[in-house]
Amino acid sequence: MIDQKKSISVEEQFIEGEHTYGTITDKIGAIPLSQHQPKSWFLMMGASLLLLGCLVTAITLLLFVGVGIWGVNNPTGWGFAIVNFVWWIGIGHAGTLISAILLLMRQRWRTSINRVSETMTLFAVMCAGLFPILHLGRPWLAYYLFPYPNGLGMWPQFRSPLVWDVFAVSTYFTVSLVFWFVGLIPDIAVLRDNAKSKIARGISGILAMGWRNSAAHWHRYETLYLLLAGLSTPLVVSVHSIVSFDFAVSILPGWHTTIFPPYFVAGAVYSGFAMVLTLMIPMRAWYGLKDMVTMKHIDWMAKIMLATGLIVGYGYAMEAFYAWYSGSFYEWAMMKNRALGYYAPFYWALIFCNVVTPFFLWFPKVRRTLWVLWIITIVVNIGMWLERFVIVITSLHHDFMPSAWGNFRPMLWDWAIYGGTFGLFLFGMALFMRFVPMLPMAELRHQLHAEKGEREARESEQEREPVGGAH
Amino acid sequence: MVKSLFGVVARYSSGEKLLAAAKQIRGKGYNNVEAYTPYHVEGVVDTLGNKDDRVTWIVFFGGVIGASLGFLLQYYVAVIDYPMNVGGRPNLSWPSFIPVTFECGILCAALSGLVGMLGLNGLPRPHHPIFDAPGIEASGRDKFFLCIEADDPQFSMESVKSDLQATGAESVDEVMSE
């Protein structure tokens, strides 16, 4: 019993500084209720609005003119839309991993970062969902994707991974939203009780739905929260697996491999953690959250990036090896084209960003130097985007018959719509910072209690047992 | 409106003190007792006898029903209403129906869990008498409250107050509600 306690109590402090339940609540709860935001917030909001304007313009033009304004062609019909879809949805996955999988594994350090990463998931999935819909050509008929009784007498083809995708992504978004909102209810109740302005009190009062912190409430709430984590865990794995089926179920060289599902999921977590760090490093400085989002959190997230980066690197190696070892003429030709052909610079840039860069994370000094780590996270994000680009484009542009080959070049509007989704993403995150408690207050209070209990147990143990005391 | 007595509420400074107090109060035979705490204090629900595992079953059956409906939909489409020969596969090519069945199950489980949790907690609810307790907002910050409700069969003002005081409460107040 004593041994067990000792082994869990080492290094289990994730809230630094002298905090009480009250100071934690005041610190986090004051941000959405205050009228003042840091200057950087206005900068972020301004930049996001510019990009959002760009997105609206690009989508409007697309609706009037059609997908011809993009660089898509035959044979490369998928182009930027699918590259960006896979990239954004991958980023979303880290949020669910942090909130659900780390919860089930009792990784308490997730508490400080789960709200931010879940919110990131929601907006990343919104950005992702936009692309396949716009890529339909006639986005106003997107409801055709869902099964509903209609005058045409037609149904979706349930044997197609593209239809699975519709179900996977819409379920993923809904469940993530439910998980996020359930986690938020007690914190909205805190805002309701502390808000000074009538509007803030009204809105938070409606959203808190009468939550009153009673023991019976907490009991059912905790049960549901744990169950939602249990549901989200297989869900998140299924979503990116199904996204990878879009590729793997086809017969195209470079796509038709069984390694795709695990390799896509690892890549998703990799890019997602990079994005969480990209957001978290400036946010904790802007809002003075360094006591709750400590260097230990940053260090551990960087380690997860390193681990998933190695899995992704292994995936690249296996892809290349099996292209040769399979003996398939087309697979090997695809691999040679990838590494030496028209898009070779993209491939080698991807290898640099995703395989070489994470090796710097072996050094503790790099993981703890924030500006270096921040740059690495950006590089990894670029690298993961290049990976999606290389997978989608190189397989499509050279498939089997040389007569059907062709090159893809992104156009201005490809870039505009891609850049524009950053506007949507940052706009959402800026609204979140302004109006929602950024860290889960109730869970942090619980964690503070657990840490205090452990510290006290440790101290009393030391008093009881002299050095070298028997266990 | 005439105000009536909802109960008597005692305030504590920590979860441990609240839990100890809850045990004492329950030991004295009070039944209609509820705690209000800044976080989920383990053990309080068991002490107060409010344990409720129905959310688990709601989520389970929600998932089973969702998955069944998802599969039935695909069966109806692929076998009955719109059979289509894809690469010579049988109409009921069930392995390719697994992903959608799974997603439907998860979706219904999560949504029924949300509705179930809120419903069993009696939410949304615009007002509750406990909100009239003095200083109850602190239950979302750093104070722990224990309330003996007036409809408890054993309720009598003097003994309730002295019993709560005996548990080491920081303060003991009457809750008058409209």
C-alpha cells in the first residue's frame, strides 16, 4: 500500500504556485467576464477576420463559377480540397486524444490542456468538413449524402468509404460537441454566478440550464463524462481509419495498402499535438496561465510529438520498402516517381519536416526552449500538410497508363480557400478565448484536491518513517 | 409571494469535512440530505444514498438501439429497396456495413447519454430553492455545503441546527424560498 502510494506520488504536481480552489476559479473565470483582452488577442482577431474575408470571397466565387477556379483536373480530381480535409481532420484528433484517451489512462496532466484542445478539435473539424462539401461541385445538394427517402428513389451506396466518411465525420463532430459541452456545464454555472452584466448572466444562465453543483448532479455527470470518453476513444480511431479507407480501398498504387489506417491515425495525433502546442505556447503567456499549463505539460506534449513522429517515420520507411518488396511494378514506379519525379521537392521537404525535425525533440533543452519548440511545431504542421499533399497528388497524377498522366498545380483560389480556413479556425479560437473559460475550472479544483492529498500523505509518511525505515 | 422554508444549509471549508459531516448527519437518521460542492467529492453520493447508475444503462441501450437502427437502414437500402450488384458481392455484404453501424451506435449512445444525464438531473430547470441559500455561489468556487431539507420526516428546526453545528460547520443558515 505504502509502496503503491509512493510510486504514484513522484512528479505528480501539475499545478504550480500557491493556489487554492478560489484562486484557480477566479483566475480562469475572470477572463471571459472581463472587458479587457490582451493586445495580442486583437491582433489575432484582426488577422483571423482578414483571412475569414478571404474565405468568404473564395467560397462565393466558387459557388458562382464552380470548381474550375481550382487547379483540379483529370487525372488529379481530388486536389487541394481533399489534402486540406485530411489535414484539418487529423489536427482535430489530438483534441479527442487528450480529452478522452488520456482521461481513461488516468493521465491527470491532461486537465489543464483538455478544454483548449477540445475546442481546437471542434473548429478543425468545421474547417475539414467544409472541403468535401465545396468539392462536391454543387454544394447546395450536399444533403444528397445523407440517407433520406426521396422522390428519386435513390439511396447512398453504403459499400463506399466515401459514405462511411459522411457518417464518421458528422458523428465525430456531434460527439465532440457533446463532450465539450458536458465538460463546460459546471464552468458555465460559475460564470452565471459571477457575471455582473445582465446579458452575460442571461446567456450563461440559459446555457448552465440550472446546474447547481449538487452531489447527485456530480455523480451522474461524472458517470456520463467517463462514458463519453470511452465512446470517443474508439470513435477517434475509427474516424481517421475511415478517412484512410477513402484511399486504401481504391486500387491506386501508393493508396492501396493496409498500413494506411494506423499510419493515418499516428500522423493525425502528431499534427494535432503540434497544433495544440502552436496555440498553447502563446496563449499561456498572453493570459498568464503558466501555473496551470506548466513547462512539464509542454515537455510531455513535445515527447508525444516525438513518439508519434517516429511512428510516422516508420510508416514512410515501410511504404517505400513494401513498394519495392511487393514486386509490384506500379507500386515501385509510384515510389520512384514520388522520390525523384515532378513532386520530389515536396517529398523531400516532407521527410525533412516530419522525420528529421522531430529528432531535435530528443534534447530536453529543445523541448524547454519555447521559441524553438514553437518553430518546430509549425514545421511539423507544414510537414503533415506536405504528407497529405504527397499522398493525394503523387498517386493520382501518375497512375497506370502514361496517356492518363498529368500534373496538378494549385491556383490562387486553392490557396485562398486554404488560407481562409485558417481565418475560420483562428476566429473560432479567438471567440473561445474571449467568451469561454479556457481551462476546466471544476476539474482543476478536483486535481488540486488530489495533489494536496498526495502531498499531505507524503509529508506525514516522511514523518512516520525515519530514513531506511522498513516498508 | 410567501416564502417558505426549504431547508437548513451548513457550510464547510473542505471536502473531507463535508464528507465527515455527511456521515454524521446520515448516522443521525436524516434522509433528505443533499451536498453542493465545487467538484465531484468521491463518496458523498454513497453516504447520502443518492447513487444512481441509470445513466450507464441509458448509454448502453442508446448505443445498442442506434447500432441496430443503423444496420437495419443499410439492410433495407441494400437488400430491399435499392439492391445493386457491386462487383458480384451479395446484397447483404455485411462487412462493409460495419463502419456506419458503429458510427450510428456511438452517435446514439452519446446523445442519449446527454439527454439522460440532463433528464435524470432534472435539467434544464430555471430555478431551484437552493439558489436562495445565502452564499451558495461559493459552491462553485471553494466552499462545500450540506443541506437538510425541510421535508425530511425527522426535520425540526432546533435539532437540525444543533446537529449541523455539531459537525463543525463554518456557518448554518435557513434557506427561505418562494
